[in-house]
Amino acid sequence: MFCVRPLLTLLAVACPRQAELAGHDCLIYTLAQQPTLWSYTDDAGRQDKVRVNGPLRANNGDILADAAIQGMGLILQPRFLLEEALQVSKLVPVLEAYHWSALELSAVYPVRRHVPGKVRVFVDYLLAFFGQL
């Protein structure tokens, strides 16, 4: 199974510490394994979780991104969903000192002695594209 590195960035208005998230409106992605429990690792390697709540829950990252742009709350989503808003400063990254848990992307294919060229090229493309985000 092929997995890419974490792709999530916590974005919105400045929030100085992760513990303060509980007091802010957060936009909840309902297809996450634990939607209201956001996990993170600090620079010292300590892992912790913060329980969040907010005005909007959705199973679509684009809906949540639009809500964040409208100022409805903080958002935790893969960077590629937010890249355009970041480039034009509609959203700004916050809490960058923490590493936030990621959704994983996997490329699954049958185990064979010889991996077909098309499969190898596609997996290499995924690594090149998502590996740099």
C-alpha cells in the first residue's frame, strides 16, 4: 500500500495555541474517522487531541472551504483543497508549529512480480504531485 505524507493545514484567523481551538468555531469534515477530535503532534513529538465543535458539518471539503472563506470558522482540510484560497490570501495558515493528522491517500494494486508500466507511472505521478504539498 502506498501512502503519501500528511497533507493537512489548519487555516483561518490567527489562533495562537492549539488548546484554544475548543473555544473557536470549527468546520467539521464528517467523513473523518473522528470528526470532532483533531489530532496533532508538537515540535517535541508529543501527540495530543483537541475536541472541536462548530456551526457547520459537511462531508464535502469544498463546502467547508467556502464556509471558511466566508468566515464561518477554522478549517482542517488537505492543502490542495485550499491552495487557491491561500494564494489569494482568502485564508491564512495558523498553528503551523503543529503537525495535524492527515487523511491518507493509497494506491492499491495486485501484488505481482512485474508492476505494469501504467500503474508505476500513475503511482509515481501521485507521489510527485502529493508528495510536494
